[in-house]
Amino acid sequence: MLQTVNVGTKNLADYTHLVGPALAEEVRALAEPLKGLRVVHLSATSFGGGVSEILYTLVPLMKDAGLDVEWQVIYGREEFFNATKLMHNALQGNPQDLTPEQWSTWERYNEMNARELAGGWDVCVVHDPQPAALFQLVPEKAAHWMWRCHIDLSTPNPATMERLLPVIRDYPVTFFHMEQYVPEGLRGDVRVVPPAIDPLAPKNMALSPEDAAYVCRQFGIDVDRPLLCQVSRFDPWKDPLGVIDAYRKVKEEIPGVQLALVGSMASDDPEGWDFFNATVAHADGDEDIHILNNFNNVGAIEVNAFQSHADVVIQKSIREGFGLTVTEALWKARPFVGGDVGGIPLQVQNGLSGYLVSDVDTCAARCIDILRDPALGKALGRRGKEHVRERFLTPRYLRDYLRVFGEMMSSP
């Protein structure tokens, strides 16, 4: 059988003071006719990356709303994840498509997981391309199916998209972060629903400045000098090498500046270690560049501390599905500089709640502006936090799912 993830419990009432009673009441009203609905979420991994972080909050909140929900992780070995990582990169524009053998591997593991998936679900929500073929293989195992895409499909490798499209086009419902990610040729009900963060999770809960500084100090940060920080996977799309280049330009103007690159190594990202090592090599032994991951005991609280303590949080992506690390930084009221790509402009009002950049020089210049003008940084951070409060907290995301589930149940 597929691995079921233990998600613990969460209570919607705990979020009411953050999102307001109107939204909480709307969620309860939408959930009332769905009580007992059997829902399964399928994903490739239970740790590392935005999908798993979303589900660790969304699933228990669905349970609290009265639905009977499970989250299951598909089975895969290295050959499968090598193929799906290549597929992920190709769908975000990389020119290299999968080989016939890699496509065959992807299909074989989907067939294996399809056999292992139990039947009898009212709704099956399939996350991302790794298990996307399950609907085509075993449609009888759930009354309703949904495919949730978490990546940027705006400029996919044409060969890869042509091979994947027949697999996803017949899903009755598909969810995308942004309108421009929706590929042509889908036949079902297409929804544009951006994701959200859990403001009460350890990564996002309020930390005092003293506690944040204490944690950063344990990792060699001089808390009395300015800190730039990027939190992301070690992945070429996140451009940590470009962040290091920008930091070096900032250091020419502000010699005391430090950089922290903080990431999580995920089980479905086999090339992550190669790019982590490339990032370390690019840092070239600079003692003011701190490159950390979950194998250095960097968990949710530590990420929270780095984001909360940073003078500027960066997300210099060159492709980005949505960018939950952006949402996290803005929620902590930190001044933000990020790539003008993907879901980042949806979250950042350029010049009002952060800065959008497209190259190393501009990234460095905006960081220098913020470091030289603390009042500017505070104003950007304040506006960014309120933008997230209104649009990107999990109860709103839960509401959007419940709306679709309700419409599914009322349709044939």
C-alpha cells in the first residue's frame, strides 16, 4: 500500500484572529454539506518543498472541517525520481526532455502506484506530474479526480508537454497557481488558485528578535552585522549562484554584510546535492557565506529565525511556481527582493511591499537601498505582511478547495 502521512491535528478556530470571523464562518458553511467526504491527496514526498508544507496544514484543517481525509505518498526509487526531476525541469523550460527509457520508468512506477492505491474515495487530488497518470490508469478508484499543478508551465519544453498533456487533459478539475501556467488543450474545469502558508506553523509563528538572533548565532552568524538570506531548495531555478554574485556586489559597498543560503534536501530531488556542492564551490571559502540545509539541523524553527532576523530576504528565482518562501518572508514583515518571475509578482507590489528584479546588478542595488535606509525596509515589510494576511493564509486556500469539492458533489 501507499505510505499514509501522519499530519496531526489543527483547529480552524485558532486562525480566526488572523483571517477574521467572516472567512472562518464561510469555511464552516461550505464544509457542512461535505461532512464525511472521503478525500485522498497523493504526492511524491512528505518532506522538502512547498507541496508537503501545504499538505501538513491543509489536510488536518480539512479533517477539522469534518471531511474524512488522508494524505498518501507514492512509492518511487532513485530511477523514478531522476526521471521526474528531469520532467520537472523540462516543464519549466529546460531543453532536455526525458529519454524513452525514462518515460518508460515514469509509466512503470505510475502503474505500480495505481495498483497500490485503495479504492472507494469520493475525491482524489493528485499533486504534480510524478503521479499524474493515476487517473488515466484507475479512474474507478475515486468518484471525482483533481490534478493540482504546483510548477510554472508558462514556457514548457514542447516535447515534454506534448507527452504529458494526454495524461492530464481529461482530469475533471485542474488547479493552477496562475492563469499563464494553464496549458492549452485541457478539457475539464480549470481553476486558478494560488497556494498559501500556515501562519501558526513553527516556520511562520512569531519569534522574538532575541530568540531569532540566538538561533542565528548558533550557526556562526554575527548578529550585529547585516544579513542577507535566501531560503530555497538548492536548484538552478532558484539561482543561489546569482545570489552569491549579488552579495559580493553588496559587500563592495557594505563590507560587513553576510549571506545565509538555507535549503532543504528533498527525497524527490536527486540532483539537489550536486547543486548544493556547486553552490559551496561558488562561495569559494568566504567565511561570511553560510550555506546550510536540514542535515545541519536546520529545521522549521531555524528557517523562521533566519527569515525573521535577516535585514533583507531574497528569492532570486529565474523560474518559480509560486514561491512560498516569499510568502513566509513577507508574513514576517521583512524587506524583500526577488525575481520578477512566476508567482512572485502576485505577492509583491514592486516598490510598495518589496522589489522585483531580473538581474544580479539590480538585486544588489535594491539590497543596498534597504540596508542604507532601515525606515524603507520597515515600511516595505509592514505592507508586505498585510498583503499576505489578506490573500495568502491557509484558511483562504481551504475555502477554495471546499468550494470546488461542493461543486463536484453536486455534479454528475
